[in-house]
Amino acid sequence: MSNSPAGNEPLQQRVLMADVARAYYLESQSKVQIADRFGLSRFHIARLLDNALASGIVTIQVHDPRTPAAPREQQLARLLGVQTVRIVGEEDTPQLHVERVGGAVLNQLAEDIRPGMTVGLSWSRTLDRAAHLLAALPSCTVVQLTGAFETTGGGTFRRLLAQLDRRSGITTYPLYAPLVVDRIETAQDLRRQPVVADALARADSLDIAVVSIGAWRAKESAVWEKASPAMRTACEAAGAVAEFSGLFIGKTGEAVSTPLDGRVIGVSLQQLQTARQVIGFATGVDRADAVRAAASSTIFSSLVMDVDLANALMETSQP
């Protein structure tokens, strides 16, 4: 059995391991059934399942009700003023690192969701990378909270919505629009389109929202990448520190009005404020100020982050 990291496996082999693991762990198919389905021997299927566990493609968590959250996570949650914090350890490669954080976010979603809920998912590179890790969900409504930002090799997030839509009892509302447009008039026209208007209206009744927290700086915000240099400077001058779903927050958690107002296609601040639960996530020390500002907004109930970001927040958030 190979113990090499998943990143060292050929992509085709990793995809096969993920498909076999999904059939075994999530669809409850027997190894014999999976062998017949994939045209492989039962022993080959067993080896693929072992390798999926060893390489990290499959992770198993036991949530013992007698075991509280780690003291460090509890302390950071108190410092930031949120209900819960999850800290994710390091991985061998940046891609696996992002996947693991995304997997932790999707795990929390799977734990918290209940039948009949309305769940909002914002586009992010992290969820894009971790989409294949999403576990089975109960019957629910899934709403895309922001337009898409196309990236090379991306698109998994859109396929995720299509996969969810095919699952029994799950209804999805994709947002067929870009994340940012050049003119306010264009954004207004897009919002008037029935399919876009319907998706955005569904965000009025969110039970759970899952939102990526970005910093208003280069390489830390998808919206930053779509803005002109003059626009970036203007938003910074307005006091923008954090950006999530195209919404801007200042250093102490206050909403910030910027020249980009009206040009982002996505959920409103009021819609997030009325959601029952908002799960925010971020990675990297460069987002420490942004996460602290986002937490101060009181919108977020839970935060998921990597250990580097957690360390930076602990060092700078001590009372």
C-alpha cells in the first residue's frame, strides 16, 4: 500500500480513488458492487480504498460528544467573538492545503445542515478545489450567493451545483452571472434576468451561508483582481480591509461604501445579517486583519482557518 501524498499520485488515479471512495463511503455500495461498476477486481477496489485513506483523499472524523473543541480553538473563538473556530493543520503542497481547509468547511456544513434548510454557497477557489469532498446532504435548497470568477482549470464549483441538483431532495439555484461587471447598468440588467433574480431572492431566507473572507490586497481577493488600479486605491481609501462576496468591511467591522457598490452580482449584506448561521473561512497570515475585521462585523458565527492564520490572529488578538 502506497503512503505517498495524494499530490504525488497521477490525477487520473486520484480521481478514480475519489470515485471509488464516494461509492463505498457515501453511497454504501459493497466492494463487489463497486468492482462490477468500475470493471476492476474486488482486491483492486480494496487497495484503492486503502490508498484513498492513506493519501488523504478520504478523511474520517469521529465526533465524540464527550470531547469539547480544542482549547486553542475555544480561546480564539472567544477572542474573535464568534461561536466556533476550526483550525486546520498544514499539508505538503499548497493545493492539498487549500483542499483540506475546503474539506473542513464542507464537513462543518454537512454536520450543521438539517432537512429542509436553505444553504447559500459563495464562489471561492477553496470550495472550487474541495468540491469533490462534499459529503451527502439531506434534502435542502442550495443557492449560489455570488457570480462566478473564471480561473484556469476551475469550474468544479459549477459542476458541484449540477451534481447536487441530481441528488434526490436537493434543489439548486445557480447564479448565472459574473462576479463583477464594468458598469452598474450592466449589473442592473443582469439582476433583472429571471434566473438571477430568483437565485438572489432565495438568499432572503438563508439558514446557513458559507462565505470566503478575503483581504483587500493583491492575491487575497477575487474582486481585487477584477478591479482597476484606480478602483483598488479608491476602495482602500474608503477604508476597505476585508472583502467577502463583494461586500466590504472596515477595520472595526463596519460596512464600507466603495465605488464598486452596485457592480458586484451577489448576496447583500442585509441577507447575510439575517441568515441563521454564517460560516466564514480563510487561509494565510496575510488575511489576519481581514478576518479580525470580518469577525467584528458580528455576521459570522463560525470560522474555519489554517494554522498559520490562527497563529497570526492569536498573536495580535490578545486582550
